Amino acid sequence: MWNTLNVSFVLLLGLYLMSNVATAEECGDVDSSFEISLQKKLLCKYDSTNRPVKNHNTAVNVTIRMLLRGLRYSAAWAHSEVINIESWMSLKWIDEYMTWNPDEFGGLTTVLIQSSRLWTPDFSVFNGPKGKAAAFSYPCQVTNKGLVTCIPQLSYTGFCSMNYKNWPYDRQNCSLLFGSWMHKGEQVNYTMSKEPISLVDYRANKYWKLISVNATRNPGIYKNLNDTYPSFKFSFLIERHTAVIVNTLIVPALVMVSVTVISLCLNIASTERFVLMLFNIACHFFYMLFIKSEVPGNGDDLPDAMVYFRDSTILSCIVLFHCIILRNLVVYTKTVPVWVNRVTGLMNTGAGKIVFHEFDPADSATIVEDAEDLSSKNENNTSINREWKRLALFFNRIFFLVVVLTYFILILRYLL
């Protein structure tokens, strides 16, 4: 038993002596350079867990400035988009325990100390899933007046309010809201520098263009609370680079419009007209799937491009039904009502001859000849059949003008 006690006593004595040696190395007057001696003096018995003020009623004023280096915007979350900010964050404050007389240390007025050995302000992103420093510890510059300057490299993630209505010409407004989780404004007071944001080292993003970035400070005054909780907000307005997307959007849209319009210019009784419209409708459906793969599947508003192709698909289906009806009308042989003669009579007027002749590569006589090949009626019904073909030609011309005008409005409204 006594042996066990002796061993324990020796171990405790050894630990005590080692701690004294470590303390002596930290705080003792060891023959070393002025910089090392200064650091030992400043860090001797320094407590990095408490605010660096000698009066507990004094607030630590922290001045913040963001040096933006880059950003990324992605649809990584189920119901919101996120923005990733890479930056250097300049933090300045007065540490009342980090002061010295330069004459006692060879005229040194500044010294570098690792942040892990200093008190540093705690601030986090309030509106994001995470916020972290790129390095666990980073050097901070300390002056003989107690001014501490730290510029850590930080990577922050914040949520954005998405709006894809104008895709691919959309702009997104994202923001990062910073503040202290633990301290109130009377303890740690965050303020902005005169130029709170620097874009000198900003690297442009190939997908998004930075339009503007603003910084605002909220004093954090709330009702029924005697304390303040200040925060600061960085707002980023970004715009999508549209060169590639527009080329893959506008060109196919114009091609599909051309196919629809050309199909209306073909002979009413031709099979090519019917086949061309079926192909056009299939292209619409496939391209809507392509747009769906390009646009994130969230947001409150449907993108204008998707609305355009939806309406264009519906219009193409209507044109297809129109072609089917007119194709059957040209072989119709029942008695012609009076109103049909009145309608077709408009084609013989001055304006009618221009409208109903210029927009079709084949005149009504050609349509009659093609229709007669499809009709199984005898020659006595030719005059009756001709009136139905003229009526089909009339409706085809009117529908052509309506479709062209509709596409013109759709393109101006949703694509340009």
C-alpha cells in the first residue's frame, strides 16, 4: 500500500513540476527575440474564452468587411435554392489586453498571433444550413494599441428566394444574414466599415453574372426587450448567362413555328400536310421534356418558356384537328347551304382575291383537281363539291392569319 502511495506522490510531483516549467516557458523571461518575448508577454495568463474588456459593461465593437472572391448558385435543396459564397471576411476590434510599449520590444508595433489563441467574435449565418471557416485557425495582426485584425477565408451557404418565371432571363435575389448567437449588442456590437464590400478579387462565375451586392445593418431593436441583437445582411442580385440556353430555346421555337405555318400553306388535301403536323406535335412534347430537365422543379411561378411551349403544343393540336376537318370538307358532296355561297363570295371581292390567293401556293382550281381524285362521287357533283372546297380554302386562309398572329403574340410575350 505504501509503495502505491509513493508512486502516486511521485507522479503528482512530476506533473506539478512540468506545469511550472511550461508556465515558466510561457511567462518567464527567456532569452529570445523581441517578437517571441512579446507574444509570451501578451499570452501569459490570457483567457481567450472571455470578452477582451476590463469593464464588463463595455461592448466590443467589431467592424466587418467582406472581400468577395466567388459565388455558386445551385438548386440543391428540395424547396429552395442555395447560394455558396467564398470570401475573405475582415474583422477588426480592440482587445484591451493586447497592448504594449514598443520601446520595450525593439520598436515592434505589430505582431501576428494565431486566432485560436485569441478571443474572436462568434458570428453565424442565420438564414442558411451551414457556415464555416475554411481553416480552423488563421493568423491575426495585433497592434500595440490593441487593434486586432483577422481576415479568415470563409465559405458560407444561404437560402435564396427563387423565381423562375422569366427563365432563362431570370434574376435571383439571395442574401446572407449574419449575427451573434451568444452575445447581445451591449456585449458584442457589429458594425459595417465605410466600404463594407470589396470586389477587387472577385472571380466571375460562368453561369451567373453578379449584378449588384449590398450590405445593410439591422440595429436589432425589438419590442418588450431591453437588449439589442444587431445583425447585418449581404444581398446578392445575380443574373443567368443566357447565351447557350437562348440558342437552344429560340431556334427550336422558331423552327416549330415555321413548320406549323408551312403546314397551313400546303395543299388542303395533301397527305404531307397531315404527316408534318403529327411530326411537329411530337417535337413539341419532346422539347417540353427537355425544358423540364433544364428548369429546377420548384418555384411558385411556371417559367414563361414552359408556358410558351405549352400553348404552342395546344395550338399545334388545334391546327392538326383543323387540317383533318378541312381534309374531309374538300370531299363533301351534300347540298351547299346559302350561307356557304355568301362566305365564298367574299373570295371574289378585291381584298378577297389578294388574301385568299397570295397565302397558298396552289389556287382553288388545283385544290378541286386534287380533291376530285379523293372523291368517289360522279361528275354531276363537281359543281357542289367545288363550293365546299372554296369554303375550305376560305377557312384555311383565315386560320392561317389567326395562327400567325397568335404565334407573334406568344413569342413577344414569353420568349423575347
